[in-house]
Amino acid sequence: MIIGGFQGFSLIDYPDKICAIVFTQGCNFRCPYCHNPELIDTKRSRSDGLKEEEILSFLERRRGKLEAVTITGGEPLLQAGLEDFLLKVKGLGYLVKLDTNGSFPQRLEKVLEFKAVDYIAMDIKTSLDKYESVVRKKVEKAQILQSIRLIMGSGLGYEFRTTVVKPLIEKEDFVLQRFVSSKVLDDEYLDMQSYSDEELACFKQIMEGFVQRCTVR
């Protein structure tokens, strides 16, 4: 597994838990507003990244202080050996959260079959008819839908989230993760104006007609 980064402490990346974050290297999407552009390249040498053993050793030392580990990216489901790594983390007594873009339902199903995660967060980029204009890659829409069904039927805790970026996301699309123009893949989006609190509240009101709970972050 190619690891592009590690954060030893977070209060916001696993709901209601103190967690560490493992960032995997490589992504199949090219969202212009991506806030981890350094993780997109899949050709990064293994020698440049952290070793699994280093992270597992850290987690072993932090047992009793940390409660959970979030695996994010990039796109973690690109990684060979992901299931083995997740099970090793769980074997240390941690809860595991997986972040995914939902484009690899077969790999996601394998993770679920291994009982390797406890919580899943899937990024739904926009409405299906606009997907390729946002991710700038060919997308099999059926795979996105299959991942949604797998997650909802998994019996695990989960969330679906959409980063709201002008002009890519509109009221008719999806909601809701506040866009922050600090570090992005496409520099054009550094100057992009974010939606106001009032506009996001409007989006939230719309979504509450379709889901049990909608949160603005």
C-alpha cells in the first residue's frame, strides 16, 4: 500500500472519536477543487512514502489515547493490500473509517465482506448527469449507485457528502461540505468565491426533504 501522509491526531475526521488519519497515494478522479492535490499522482515511488510498519507501530503506542483511524486519500480503494492493512489496524483495537469516492464498488464490497471498517464516508460529487464535468474523468454512473446501495445496506455507520463549489454545484444538485479555497488541484479555484452561510442554509433546507439529517460543515 502506498501511503502519502499521516496525521497522528484529529477531532473531526471520525464522528465523536479521537482519531489518526492515514492518507493513501493516488486518485482516479481529477476534481479541480481537490484539497489534497499532492496525493493524486499514482506514480509516486513507494520509497517516498511512509511505511505501514511505521504507522502500525505508532498506533500500537497510542492505544488507549486514540480511539479510531480514518483511511482517506487520494482514493484508498486503489490500494493493493488495503484490506490487510485495515484488519491490522482493527486488530490493535481501533475503529476504522474509510473515505471513498465510490467508483470501485467491487473493491468496496470486498472490504465490507472482510468486516474491515466500522464507518464509511462517500463523496458524492454532484448529480449523476454532471459527474464527469466535475471529476474530469470517465465515470460509470452505475458504479456510483452500486456503492451507495452497498453502503446503505452495510449496517455500518455512514455519511454521504458533497463539497459545494461555485459554479460546479447548484441548488438542483447535491449538498453539503463547505468549499475552502486554500489548496487545490486547479489554481483557478483558489479565487473561487464560496457560497454564503445563507445560501448553504437554503441548500440544507432543500436536502432535508430527502434525507434524515443534513449537516453543513
